[in-house]
Amino acid sequence: MFLTVTQALLVGFGTAVKIFAFTLLFSLPLGLVVAAGSMSKWAPFWFLSRPGAPAWKKRLAAFRPISAVVNVIVWIIRGTPLMLQLIIIFYVPGMVTGTSVWGSGDSSRVTATIVAFVINYACYFSVIYRGGMEGVPAGQREAGQVLGMTRSQIFFRVTLLQMIKRIVPPMSNEIITLVKDTSLARTIGVVELIRAGEYFRTNGGLIWPFFYTGVFYLVFVGVLTLLFGYIERKLNYFK
């Protein structure tokens, strides 16, 4: 029985790892794009800000539409449960179109899960990215301009490197949370680790497989903890 349970949990663990890996693969760069959008300074009505202009014109001149829209989206995603987002992304498109957008079978549910996770974590990562970039002293960017560096050179050679140092601790927390959040995929019927353990409770009356799933999570999180500790030590050159 122990071997049977282990094999079933390994299959569920493989699904959880797949969700975890693809979420990171897409949400990390997307989060950087979202952060850039939330920090956008594009103001199409800037020309209204003139000496003596009324207050409403000055407010309109300071309006940054890209930043406003992105910040609203981030606020909605961060303010609603991931479980609700999973349900909406998986079921609502099919209700609107009348056909299954994600296809059929287990792979369709995994795909919808990954899409929901990518959107959710990209928004969380964007806030971390933004904090890291804003934490880099403006004087260093100005020094890069004095040296004749382009904006892209300043970003990649000055801002990005120091941002990485600052965001590793909060980013590691979010990534470890992602490991445990993969269990939410069972909300839409994905057979991940917890659902695989639940099968033995509902069909065999066994409770110990639930505790056994904790071993898989602990090992996974333990490996990530060691990895992030190593990364932090390597980034100590900024001290």
C-alpha cells in the first residue's frame, strides 16, 4: 500500500512541479513588464500644465493612463482570492462563448491553472520589482547619464543588478508560497499532490496519505530555501 500511495503522490507532485515551473517561467518576465507599466510616466495631456492653468487642467495634465490602468488591474488581482480567479478563468470563457476554450481532458485544466497562476503571480512580482527599482538611489542613474550611458545601459548595468539584490528575500517568499498554492489547482479538478492524497481518503478511508503529502512539500520548499540562501550569499558583493 505504501508503494501504491507513493506512486500516486509522485504523479500528483509531478503536476504540481509542472504548474510551479511554467508559472515562474512566464510570470517572472511578465511581472517586469507589469512593473514597467505601473511606473509609466506617459501623460498625453502634459501640455495642459501651464503657468496659471486651473486646477482641473493640472490634474488632467498629470494623468498617466497606462500607469492608472495597470495599477487597477494589479489591485483587482491582488485583492481577490486566487481560488476565485481560477474558477473565473476556467469556467467563464466557456460560459460566454458556449464552447470550451481550454479544450478537454486533464491537460486543459492544467493549462487554465497555469494561465491563472501566471496572471496572479505576475501582479505580485510586479510590486516587488517596482519596490526594488525605486529602492535604487536616483543619484546612481544620474551618474550613468553623466557617463554617457543610454537608458537601457543604465537599467541593465546599474538598476537591474542592484534591484535583484533587493528583491531576492521577498521574491523567495512569494516563490515558496507558489509551491503551496499549487494545491489550489484541485479547485477546478486538477489532480495535483493534495488531490492525489485525497483520493485514498475518499476511496480507502486512509488519512495518513494526507500527512505524507506534507513530506513532498517540505522537501520541495527545503530545496528552494537552500537555493535562495545560496543566491543571497552570492549577491553579498553589493555590501
